Amino acid sequence: MLSGSITPVSYRLQEEASKFVYMSPKMKLLLLLPPIAWFSASCNLEKLNDPIIIPVLDQEFTFDLWENLAATNGTGLEIQISTTELEDCLNSQILTEQTRTDQALNLRVYDILDPEVCDPGQAPAQGGEMMHDLAPGTYHLNVDIQDVVVNSGNLIITPNYFRVEMDTQEGIRWVHEELRRVPANTLWGYITYETIDERTQALGIKNELAAMSGELPLVDGYYGYFEVLNNDTQLVVKDMPPFNVLPFKFRYTGGDEELSSWLENARASATGAIHIILMDAAGREW
């Protein structure tokens, strides 16, 4: 599926590809020039020993794995893409396409899209693809950068995680090569506070939710919406403040009405800087 509908403009990769270095055994990427660039009618055999000049590409895009918990078709796996350099519009997009043949996936990055109406400011261009209807298994993955570089590897899907294992990463970098999947019936979030009295109140709110729920032991790793560390003793929730915060995760099997009623009462009785952020495995923020 082709993502993006705005007229593409020339992207800096073509500029990077015009940089040249001498070939060395340590080079990971050799973009072979056509034969006419190696030979000419006036060359002689001695010049065949001269160093061959070839283009190389700097890393230009970051890739990341994401689980769309609200997705209703397939695994909910998304591959998110952004530029490593800032663009001049906050709404710049990346034109991409994905194709699939059996167990082979091809993800192609075409160009940066110039928005019709620029939202002024500097930010990376964003893009991505939803990987529909992929059953658990191992898929061969090609990441094609503007028909200049093709990186090959594997995408592994299990009930517990998504993982990429790339043979090469030229022009790209994976932020996370493994994404743990959020188990069903998971509740997570955090409670903010400022004062000692507010912390005591926040602990009470957390304990009330714990009494309605069950413990949720998880394997250490990156889950997208949160990260579990240090043998499941530390929880870092996405966008959580660095200080004065109580993160939590529980297994909740009760009803929506019961949870909604409890949360409404907890928020109504909260004072000062106490705020309750709550999300669930269906992708809902309460």
C-alpha cells in the first residue's frame, strides 16, 4: 500500500549519494557505477589499478516497531519511519509503500513529501506502514531506500514479541529491534503528585486499583507504551514525568462500567497536582 498523497520533492539522499570515498575492505556498501564510469576509450591497462571511486550513503532514516492496540485486523504491527534530520515543516511526511509475496515483505521508502500547507517549524518527517494480517512466523524483509539501497533481514512475529534481525542497515537505523507485545487485560499508567500529602493520596489511589486488579508479572523489555526493567522491578511509562510520579501495571478482568465508575470517583476526590493517567490493552486511554 502506498502511503502519502502529496507531490514528492527531491530528497537529500541523492545529494548524499554524490559524495565519494575511496573503496576499502571495511566499506559496508558498494554502489557499483556503470561500466562506462570505469572505462573509457582512452584508458589503458595501467589505469585499471587506480582506486575505484564509489558513492556511500549516510544513515538517513530511523525505523521503529509499534503495536497498534486498537487495530482490528491482524497483528496491529506498524513500522514507523522518520528522518534523522529536521525538516522545515512540522507536517512533512515520508512517501512509502509495502508489498508482500507469501513470506517475503518489501518496504520501500520513496521520498519526502512537501506539504501543500506547511505548518512552520522544524521536526523530522514522519511516515510508516501498517503490516496487515501477518500470522506468527518468520518473514524475509527488504527495506528499499529510493531504489538506491536495499537492506535485507528477517521480521519475526510470535504471540509475545515482534523482532527484526537485519543483515545490513545502510541508510537506516532501527530504534528498537524487539517490541514485546502488550498482554490482554493489561492496565497501565501513572499518577502524578507534588507534595508529601499528595503522594500519600496517590499511593492510596494506586492501592485501590490494585485491589480491583491482579498482579501482572512481565519479562523485561520494551513494550512501546511502557518499558519493564531490572527483573520487573521498574516500570517506565511512555511520556511519564521524570519526577513525582507513581507508575503502575495490573491485570484487570473486571467490567468497563466498574472501572469507569471507580476512576470517576478517584479523579473527583483527587486534590492538588494529582492526575491519573490510565490505559488498557484495547488501546483506550481512560
